[in-house]
Amino acid sequence: MSSTDSSQWSLGAELQKVAEVNGIATALHALGLISQPQAAYHLLGGNGKWVRGGAETYIFRFQVDEKGKGLKDVIIKACVAFAPGVSLSDILNQWVQRRSLLRANGVETPHLYKHGHGVLIEEYIPHSLPEALCSATSSREELLAGLAIYTAALSKLGFAPIGPFHDLRSRGHDVVAIDFGEDLGPVGAKTERQREMFEKLAAYIRELDLNLSDTETDKLQAVFAAHFAAHEGELLH
């Protein structure tokens, strides 16, 4: 993980390396972080620090403030996972494939600007899911629907995650999956679709002391059932 432990590391150099261009403004434009290389912008947070993001990552957070366009909150996620005989590039590609598969099945994921050279550059998602669920300004109905869709996708695709709800985050109105590594594991780890995933969701909601109404519980089951059965016509009973 030379990019995170080298005293010579800089944010600008990292952006140019991943974008594979010269010049910070050119790199920001190539990554989709500013609208044009000539744009007026401020790059904020470049003097920050790498922090541990989990067992397999370090993360570096920064912001890009383009005049007239608003602030983009971004993280660089450096992969430090290890698997015998598997390169970092292969591991990153597996993560990207899993996030793409979940997204194709209705699950929200952070916007991915680019990946390569051992890192991903992606949108920073501001809220933990429990924070969003307990906020008076969040839509609990939308968040619960997002949770049901996420759980149904895990079940349908055969994922067998460790702590399936631990790393979920939110923009305030949705449920966003951010971890696609070993805790999620490979697609098809379970050869039979897992009805018990809904029970895990119900247990998670109880842990949060949300106290769902009967109407909310019925809607949660209905959304899960619809997405669980989307391709095979099998409903939750």
C-alpha cells in the first residue's frame, strides 16, 4: 500500500496516477470531478490523513468545490486485502463486479469515479444507516424499502455476508451498500436462495428499536417478496 504509507504521497499525484493523465485539473476532469479542465475549483482536504476503513481498506477523504457546481465529497479507498495468488487488481475487479451486480438488482451503491492502481475513487456517503433511520428529516418509508430491496438482492444472488447490515450508509433518503469485499463474499456462495435473510433483517430492525407499525411491517414484507421473486415468481410466505 505504497500510496498510503509513503512520505512522498500527495493527493494530486494520486489523482493523476489513477486518471492516467498529467495535471491535477486534467485528472479531476478525466475522473468526472470537475466539468472541464479550465474550471475554477478548490481541492479541499489534501492535507488530511489516511484512516483505516475496515480490515481490507484504508480511506482518504477530500472534497472538490467547483465554482457554480457545488461540492463533491469523495473518498479514495485503498485495497490492502490479501489472497494467495490473487493480485490487487483482481481483487478490485471482484469488488467492482459485485457492486455492479447489486446495482443491477436495485441496490444503491456510491458513484464510482474510477478504480485502478490498487484504489477506488468514489462518492462519500455521509450518513450511517442507523443515523438516517433515526433522523426526523429522513423518509423512514423509503429507507425501509431500500433495506428490503438490499436484503432481497442478497438472498436472490446467493450472497452469504458477515454482518450484512453493518456497513450500510445513506444519503438521507436511501440505503447505500459500500462494502463489496470479503464481508460480502462471492455471489453464489449459497446455492439455494435464503428466506432466512428476511429474518436477519427483522432482527436488525429490532436491534435498532424502530418499533415498526403493522402497516410498515406489511410493506417491508411486500417489498422483499416482490424483489425476492422478481425473476422466478417465488413469493415470501
